[in-house]
Amino acid sequence: MLVNEEQLETLPESASPLSPDRSLHVVRRLRRAFLSICRCGDAVFSPYRLTTEQYSLMLAVHRTPGIRQTEISDQIFAEPNTVTAMVTLLEKRGILRRKPSPTDGRVRLLYLTSHGQTVMKRLSEDWKPMRVLLRDAFAGDAGHQALEILDRVYAEMQGERERLLGKTSPSQSMEPESIEAEFDAAHPADRPSA
């Protein structure tokens, strides 16, 4: 069960004694943490003219040589169009190569080139201190509990998204008047008095 929004707006002072931003909303805290990791990664990878997302894609290919391009999206949590653009760029730079699947010519399988493997080795070495920082941040019982909470948030939000997409119909109007009327009908007590 999800916590209601008022409970998420502010956390009790004891929840984060190290944070000066105790009143930050949970979603903003998650975004801030995620962006700080990506920005740190971008700083590490910028000498190679690569981004954190591109490193994630390369790492997925390194771990699973011959992975289908369509499977990368789920592994690195990126949109298919973004994956296609990254693969195209990395292929032009000689880091990745696409090969047709031997069983289905429509499917493209991804591999690191020998140059890509060399770059991957350097990137992994350069990223190692960040892995240590993250491992230390999530060490111990509190770290494991935080990871479990993140997994639960992911699962619950995915379920809620599927529920919402299932109930949304293309015929629903997005006109401001329609949205206001729908809100007023659902929340009559919140309607401004004349």
C-alpha cells in the first residue's frame, strides 16, 4: 500500500539527521540522488565523450554479448528511441557493432568491438571509485532496507501505471474546461465559492 501524499511531503526530523533539506518531497530526493549519480558519471566519462547512459548501454552489451537491441531498453531503463540513438552513435564511433540474428534477420544483436572492449575496461576502472561510494552508501541493514524500499516503490508504481493506462481512454478530453469539470465533480468541497 502506498503512503499518502501528505506523509511524503515532509519526513520526520529523525528520518534524515544528515540532510539540511528535511522538508524535501520524497520524489525530489530520489531525483536529486539519481541526478547526482548521473552527473558524477558524466564527469567521469566526459574525457571519453560518453555519458552515464551510454556507459550503462555498453555495460549491458559487455555483460551479455549478442543481446538484442530491443532488450537493452528494459535493462538500462531507457526509451527505445534513446537506445537506438545511442547504439547508432556508439556504432559510428567504432565502439559497438550490430549484427543480424542468425535465427531472425529482422533482429539486431549488439556486440562491443575490440576498441569498445578497451574503452569499456578503462571506463570500468575510472568508475570503480563511484561503485565503492555507492556500495558503502548502501552497506549494512539500513542500506539493504533502502534498496528494498526502492524495489517496492518501483513495483508499486509500475502496477499503478498499468492500472492508470488501462483505465485511460483516447476519447477522454484534455481540454482545460473538461479537466476542471472532472475535478469539480470529483471534489465538490474544493470548488471555490461564488
